Amino acid sequence: MQLYFPQKRQKSGIFRHSYPKPLAAMGRLHHKNRMNGTETIVTTPETHSDAIEWRISDTLVDYPDALDFMERRAADIRDGNAPETVWLLEHPPLYTAGTSAEDAELLDAARFPVYQTGRGGRYTYHGPGQRVAYVMLDLKKRGGDVRKYVHDLEEWVIRTLMGFNVIGERRDGRVGIWVRRGAPSNPITREDKIAAIGVRIRRWVTFHGISINVEPDLEHFSGIVPCGIDEHGVTSLWDLGVTATMPDVDNQLRQSFQDVFGA
């Protein structure tokens, strides 16, 4: 399997951010060895019976391993044997096919591994430098409104990007979150996708979730028609000039999640 590790650059003081609630200060931290790296599990204080478990993997996670964990965790949540969970991770370079994927949208099938998945949507790329957030929530406890859940995922991404002064927007008929490039009156203005959303729900427990392009190799998207949309491009925080680190993004994701989902 070919792996791509994005080159890390010195963070500019112009884009330095400070957050009122560092991730480590928001709960208890547990570390354990996982896949020759570390995994951080963050939980809120034990007095909160409805605590959400946050997991942060510091090494690349193989896609089948992630699917296996989500399946088991979703079943445990449904049976009341595990807390709701948000898992932040990165994958090796790969393509995933959602339930609406069309063969013609896979332009280079030999480039990276391709996985069929039960989430909604079409072809998506995952790889290093992209923050994937798998969300396992019990919608029965949250009103049972699937449309609201998807809207809240979008809002979560939008508020996270806002923390870096990036304006993310929804578009009718287009899945994901988009950013405008250039002034509206400029003839070469365009819109690029910065985040993808794919959801699966089984017996009211969610899995899969969102992905935000922080610093991936954007050329890797050329092997597919991302989400079936070929008239627009893709971008990332670094492509937009925002030199945020992955921990910066994780902190903002945690804070924005609480603002949107209330936990």
C-alpha cells in the first residue's frame, strides 16, 4: 500500500489561534498503544451520565479496522453498554464508495484501495492530512430527526471552520461544505469543497460522519469524481492559507460539537 505523509511546515504566527478550552482540559485523558502509535480517549467527568467518549488516534487507521469498531460500538450504544462516541482519526490513502456511487466516477481504480461502504453518498477520498470524525450517537435520545441530524453535522463543520476565519457554506443539491474562491464579480471565481459528509443509521444509532481537509495531498482526489460533482474543485485549510495543526482542528471540533449538539 502506498502511503503519503504530508510535509509539515512551520506554523506562521499570523495564523496562530488560542482556544479557551484546550482538549486536554475538557476531560480525563487515557493513552494506550494502538497500531504502533497512541490513541487518546477523552471522557467528560464521571458525574455526567450522558458523557460522550472522544477518541483521538495519532496513527493512520486502516479502513476495515474503523468499520469494525463502528459496527461494534454502534451495537453497544444501542444496547446501553457503551457511551455515545466521536472518533477523530486519519486513514491511509483510499477511496470509499457510498450507496449511490457510480462506476464511471472511479477514474483510477488501481491507484489506492477502494472500499464499498454502507454510508450514503458517492465516491470519497480519505488520506493523511484529512481529519475524519466518525460519530456514533443514539438518535432516539436526540429527538429521532434524521434531517436535523444531517443539518447539525453540517453546522458542526461550518462552526469549526469559522474558528479559523473560513466561511463554509451549504449548497442545494450538493453534499458537503463549500468555500468560495475569489470575489463574486470575478469571472474566474469558483467554489471548492472543503468537507464531506456521509451518514449511516442503523436502529437509530449513527455511524460514519464527516471529513475536513486540513492538509491532504489534493491531487489524490483526481482519481475519483468527488461525491459525483465534477464542475467544482476541492480545497483544504492549508490551501486557503490557514496553517492549522491537527490538534488545533480537534480542539475546535470539540468546542463546536458542544455548541451544536449540546454535549
